[in-house]
Amino acid sequence: MSQEIAHSERQRDEDVLIQVRDLKTYYGSEQLIGGRPVKAVDGVNFEISRGETLGLVGESGCGKTTLGRTLLQLETPTAGEIRFDGTDITTLRGYELKEWRRNAQMVFQDPDSSLNQRMTVGEIVREPLDVYEWKTPQQRRQRVRELLDTVGLKREHYYRYPHQFSGGQRQRVGIARTLTLEPEFIVLDEPVSALDVSVQAEVINLLERLQDEFGLTYLFIAHDLSVVRHISDRVAVMYLGNIMEIGPTEELFTDPANPYTRSLLSAIPAPDPTSQKERVHLRGTPPNPRYPPSGCPFRTRCPVRIRPEEYEQLDEEIWDSLNRLEEILEERRRSRGAVDRFREKVGLDTRYATAAEIREELFEPLAVPDQVESVLDDVSAEIEAGDEMAAIEVLQAEFRTVCGSEKPSHHTVSDSGRTSYCHRHRDEHRDPKTAFEERT
Ligand code: SF4
């Protein structure tokens, strides 16, 4: 290795503040014997450089907040590493963990619920200094007054209570409190989504100014994509506990590589209503993270899911209905208990639809080709026999591809190092962009 390369690698390592490796946070596995955990964060890898803002986006329930809380050790990870300045903080306990926590803070979405209404603003901001017994009480009061000044509040606000402030001012109090112990890293969890649009801009400007002034590193969690685009250097797109794409903001917004990113971004209303921007219909809601789909987590909703060759030209609506049928059978397999099975066996009514009813609901108005009809006949026979698993197997034998059978890998998709988690980046498949052009 040349000295120059060794130097630039060392430089890059020194620039990285946070390094996350194969991080998993699962809930609930300890309570249910043999039960399935909720996979809130399911094996994510990324880095955040010093002074950088990494935006984290995705639909609600995708694991964004759990990931943010895990980075701060407010949640215990199930597996993986979080290196902060080279130290794996998942191994810290007791005094070491308390000392480390000075470095990393969180700003919450709802300033009302994160501030104690019975304490004055001065007491709220001073509390972390009291906990860490920082210098003398007089010096603490002085520091709080300076911080109120820093976040655009008045020193005389020290003795007022949170209810005497507007939403934007209360968020400023929350931000002042996070700064008391001079952290290097702040997780901002939807910090402006509870505020009016005009106030949002003020708080965003404040966050940007503080970042420059104190060299802060941010993880900015939000569902408002335009806010994320404005403030972030890079963006990570999350779905069902996985990072689907991560890379520099403008690149990712102007030329998304991953089918999920493309679908999510196309849901943003264009400023010009006559715009010809391609719109992708993102069907339904994400699956239950306790039962994530096999293979790619996005496969039950992906508009460009890889299909078997003989079904490449199958009508989009029929394909959607086949996906939906598999979901219904999966849900039914999990929820149908012994009582339901007994009722069916003795010919009593149950709350479950018959095979004919499901088929009518999903396929009735569609012109289903004979080859698909014949598969549906076999599926119906298994449903009538009460064996959903066999019905699912019939469907999968005919329609399953790599999207359902293998987890994708992260593929580097640009010189900037942007990565996308999708099988379509493999040479043997058409890339997502071409697939979208063909299917939409
Ligand atoms: S792996 Fe398949 S299902 Fe997943 S995003 Fe790519 S094309 Fe869609």
C-alpha cells in the first residue's frame, strides 16, 4: 500500500464518528417461548462522518426511531456493533455508559411531552448539568442563560414554564437542553413535524447554525422528504428494518436506484401539477415486522419485482392480485386457530372466506390467462382442504423468483459509494430504472 493511500484511508477513518455493523434490534422474543420477535432493525450497516447530517426516511413503523434510539443505547441491540469514535458502545456498562452518554443526545418530535411542565425552562435545561454535577450551581445557571441565548430565547425566560411558550420556542428549549453537555452527536427524531411550516424553517435554520458553530453530527429522522432533502448531506432509506438505499442526498433524490426509494419519492406531490413526473403506485401498507416476507423485504409491494420469464407480460393487476392472495393466505395461516379448524370440520360457519369468495374478490373483473386459472384451481383445492401452507407452496412453485427466495445484497451503484439493496443490480436482471420504464 502506497503511503498516499495509507494516509487517505487513515484520514477517512479519522473522519468517521459512527460506524454501525450488522445492527439488529428485535422486540418480544424473550416473552414468547418459541415466539417470533418483531424485527424493528434487521441488520443495518452504515457510517456517519464528523459534522455530517445523515437523513433517515421511510414510512411509519419502518424502524427509524428504534434505530435512532439504539444508536444512543436507549434500546439494547440484539446483535451487531456501534462504534463511536472507534469504541464499541454496545459493550459499555455503568459508569462508562453514563460518561459516554454526554456525547450523544436526542431531540424529540413532540416538545410538549419531552419537557416536564412542572419545571421552569431554566431547571429543564440545567437538569443534565445537575445530574453530571458540572462545576458550581452558579456556573450552571450562567451556562443555561448562555444556551438560551444561543438557541434564540431570552435570558429572562429562565423562570418561565413550558406552557408559556409557543411550539417553536418549546422545541428551542429542547434543543438547548441537548446542548448542555456539549455532545458531538444528536439524533433529531422528527424535530419539526409537530410545528407550523413557517416555524419549521426557523428551527431548521437554528439546527444548521448550531451544527456549524459546534461541529455537531446529526442523524435526522423524518417522514417529510423535502425537509430531509434540505438539511441532509446523505440520506438512508429504510423499509421494514432494512436500509434499502444510502447515498448523497441530491444523487439519491434525482436518480433513485432502489425500487423502494423510487416508489417513495414518486409519492411526493410535484410543485407543478402539470408535471409529467412518473408516478408509482405504492400499494397497501408495509407487512407486519414480526412476519417479514422471505427474500427481499419489499417484495410484496415492489412494482418491479422480478417475475418468472413466462409471466413477464402478465397484466399488472393480476400480478398484484397474486401477491395479495399470498399475503391473505399467510395471514390466515397464522391466525386460524384450532377452534376455527374444528368449526370448519363439523360444517359450522367461521369468519374465514371460502376459496371461491377470495377468488371472486381478487380476480373477478380480470381477464386471467388459462395457465394462471389452472394454478388458481390447485390453490383453491388446498384452501378448501384447510391447508393454507400447501396453497402457498402451490403459488410459490409457480410464481416465486429470487426476490422471494434470497435476501438481496447491497450493490454499489455510483462513484460516490451509494448502495442499493436489490437483486435487480445483478448482471442477469434488468436494472430497476429500465424495469420501471417497461412496467409503468
Ligand atoms: S429485490 Fe426484487 S422485490 Fe426487492 S426491490 Fe429489488 S426487484 Fe423489488
